Amino acid sequence: MPLPRTPTKYDNEDSSTDEGKRKRSKDEEEGSEDSSISRKETSSPDKKKIHRSPGKMEQKENAKIDQILGILQNLSIEVNQIRTDQREYNKELKKLKEENEMIRKENNSIKKEFKEMKEQLDETNERLERLERERRRNNVVVSGLELDNDPSSLKEDIGNFIQQELGVGVNIKTAFKIGPKLCLIQLETFEDKIKILQNKMKLRNMGEEKVFINNDLTRKERDIDKQIRKRAEEERKLGKTVKIGYQKITIEGREWRWNRRKNAVEEVASNGNPVGNPKN
């Protein structure tokens, strides 16, 4: 059964007229527009609220982005500082290399000068050594003999001693004492010196009195002679047959000579060359 209709303001008008129909149609359209506007107003505020107020998730993301940007900025500053420090380091390194090269060149120059000075000094010492050997060339030293201190009689006493004990006649230029039982004799010729040295072995027959005649050596020659005699003593303790000569030593028939460059004795072959180096 249909419900009774609620009366309206149009009930008093003639609903069948054209004017009444138009009024109802207009009112219905206005009602429809109001309803549409009301729905829009009802739904719109929520959308505007989301646009104006970001959510917590978006805030966290923005905070992370800001943090990352800050880190990147700090890294950029640190990288720039490292690059600056590296440039300064490279400059200092280049400067040190240049200074080191300069020092190296100066050091090489000093070494070269030192080498030249050493060579010159060695040459000078060698010339002095030759002059000293030449000055002592005709000299011999007699040790262990009791002699008069009077220079006038010393020359005659030495001449008589050589004649009697060695059996040779020589011409003595000068003779003077250089210490207790030590006398230096300067002979007129080198041949006279050779005569004495060749016959000095006869002094072994003098009995208890020990008299020796040796070369008048320079200091360098004395040092060499000392080393050779030390080597001879060591070899004799081993039971070997040893013979000493001027700057040489013979051990069991094998000859060793003093090498000035090596500052030591080295074995030589029968041809006079060092053993193992026949070309020298």
C-alpha cells in the first residue's frame, strides 16, 4: 500500500499547469546542485589535509636525505683538504729530491777531490820513499858490537872488524853510532855493500858474541820486514823450512814476495809472476 505523500508548498498551486511544472523542475535542479556541492565539500578537506601536512615516513626520508647531503658535503671538504695537502706534499717532496740531488753531486765532487788528493799524497809519499831508499842505498847497520864512541877511531875499528870477520875489504865513507851497540855505516859504493851482505853469514862463527849486519831500511821497509819475519816465525813453528830475503820469504822452496798494492805477501811462480796470474 503506497505511503501518503508529504504536502509541499506546491500543493496549493495547480500542479497540472505549465508554470507549476517549471517551478518544480527548477527546485529539483537546485536541490541536486546543493547535494553535489555538499558531497564535494565533504570529501575535499581530507585531500587538502594530506597535501599540506607530510606524514612521518616522508619526514624520516627527508631527514635521511639531509643527513646524507651533510655527509657528502663533509666528505667533499675533506677530499679538497687532502688534495691540498697532497699538493703541498708533492712540492716538499720535489724540493727534497732537488736538495738530495744537489747533495749527491756535492758528495761525488768531494769524493773525487778526496780520491785525487789521496792519489797525489800516495805519489808524494812514494817519491819521498824512493829518495829515502836512494839515500840509504849504500848503508848498512851493525848491531851487537862494542865500539869506541870516538868518531875518529870508529871508522877504522869498523873497517878492521869487517876485514877480520867477513874477509872482505871495503871503503867506508862514514861511520857513527846511533845507539848502544848500534852503528850506521855509509859505504863508498853499492858493490861494497853487496860484499858485506853476501858474507854476513860468517858472523855466526863468532861464538857467544851476537853481531848482526842488516840493510839500512826506511820506516816503511822496516814495517814490511817486521811483517815478513812474523810470518817466518809462524811457519817455523809449524816445522817448515823458511828463508828470509829483502821483502820476500821462501817457505818449503815456494817463494812469497811483498805486494805493495795489496800490502801483503803473495806467492810467485818461478818466472816471478804471481801464482794464478801469469800475465802480470
